[in-house]
Amino acid sequence: MSQSEAFQSTLTDMASAQGKFIGPLEVDSICEIKKVMEVQKKVFIDFANSKAVMGPRAILTQNENAQFSYIARASENGPTIVKFGSVIPSNEKRDLPVVQTTIAVLNQLTGSVDYFLDGESVTKWRTVAASMAAAKELSNPVKTVGVIGLGHQGIAHIKAVKEIFSPKKIIGFARGDKNLDLDIEISKDLGLVNQCDLIFVCTNSISPVITSVLNPGTTCISIGSFAPNRLEVSVEALANADKVFGDDAKTISEQAGSVVSTLAIPKRKWDKPESIGELYNQRIKGRTTVDQVIYYFSVGLGIQDAAMAEFILQNGKF
């Protein structure tokens, strides 16, 4: 048994002491990308309308590592979830997951722990679905897609891109040699992002991987700038964007390193970030011209996990 498998077994044993453990195979069997996209859009709409609630997001950093926790409900009478975990990039060398998370689902009547969900699989689905939903709203017609980082999230984004956008070309960017059966072009040359209409940045980098101003009309989705010390996008590149959106404007202004750093400078093309829920509610506009460069930052919100928990429990046999 590998260390990763042993870690999963330990989680299962811990969960069985209080609540049922719902593992990654069960989560994957329930989820479909188009359905989960609608789940994520709905919870962002509900959050903008004060129907979904979440407590403050807590995150601690240790050099390149990070630990986090949050609490949320997706609906007034739904269960409360508590999610906690860590991001440890060096775990790749230890045969352990880089991202380790657990979601506890509390009974809405008794407060008891009814279920534990495999946090990594839930995070994968809700992050990819939120990325695809945002890209559908913000991007121009898509011909070439770039995915930077070919780890767990990068691969999941590639699979979803094929289903949702059917682009003519997908370029996957990785630092090392990757032998992945994904039927895409793989390159180490980040200069090729200039060929892409739509870019997904799926890394754990604490230094920018998007370092120059993007071509007019490009949409960039960043999922790795989830803490103040993580900057997937450089200040120069982001300052020259036309519009910036996020899963929550307040949260990305305080937690997404690229946004935090760019807000600190006086000269930038955009004024302030906007929440995607306001766009889904049609209170603000997204892309208004084909030439605009638009960024979307996903730091991950508890309401997204709470919505996933409700969806999984409603559609599974537990």
C-alpha cells in the first residue's frame, strides 16, 4: 500500500467513528460537469442574494505551504459544512497528495457529523465547474486553450474543456516531461500562451507564471492564487487587464496574491474586482468588447463545497 492509499484508509477509519465517509469513487460516480456547473452557478447567485452564507476564510502560510479552513451553508435549511486541509507542494516527492482536504457535513437539526466527504474530489469538481462556468460567460469564441500545470486540477480542466468548448487545439504547459494520454500538445514554452484565446492557470506556484501582458481578447482563469503569497499572474500583467472577476470580490481582494499585490499599485486599467455572482444575476456586465483582456480568480469558497455536499447527498444512495 502506498503512502497515499494509507492516508485515504486512515481518513475512512476516522470518518466511520462518527459519520459515513463518502470517497472519491462515489463522488465521481455522481458528478457530471454540466450538472455541477449549474450547481456552482446557482450557489454564486444565491450567495449574491444572501441565501447562501459562509464564515470568514482562514488561511495560514508556511513558505510555499498553506493550511486553510472554512465553514459555510449553501441554503438556509441545508447542512453546514466545515472544510479544512493543506497544500504542500513537496508532497509530490513523498507519494502523498499535494492538496489534502476533508469536508465534514453537520446535521442541520442536531449538529452531529453525518458525513465526511473526500475533499480532494469535491474540490476538483467544484473548481473545474466554476472555471468552466466563468469561462463560458467571459470568453470570446474559443479556438485554442492553454492549461498551465498538468497536475490533478490541470488534467481535470483539460477533460472538461474538451466537453464544454471542443476547441481546435489544447496546449498543456508543464515544467517537466509529462507522459499523459490526453491527446493534446504539451510544451515547456510559456511563450505559446500568446496563441491561446482561453488560459487556465492550475499551479501551486508562489511566483508568477503569467509574466507579460496578454493578447487582446484573451480570457485567463487563475485557480492557484488562493493565498496572499501566491501570485500566478504578475502585477504588470494583471494591471493591464481590462476587467477582473472572482468567486467573491472581497475574498480575492484579501486572499488572491495577484489581486492583492495589483490593488496596492496606483496605476491599473481596472478599478476593482467584481464578484461572479453579480454577473450571473445580470447586475453587472462581463465581456463587452472582443478586445478586452479579462481575468477570473478562484480562491475557493465554502459555499461551493456546501453546494457540492447538498448535490452529492441528494443524488447519491447513502
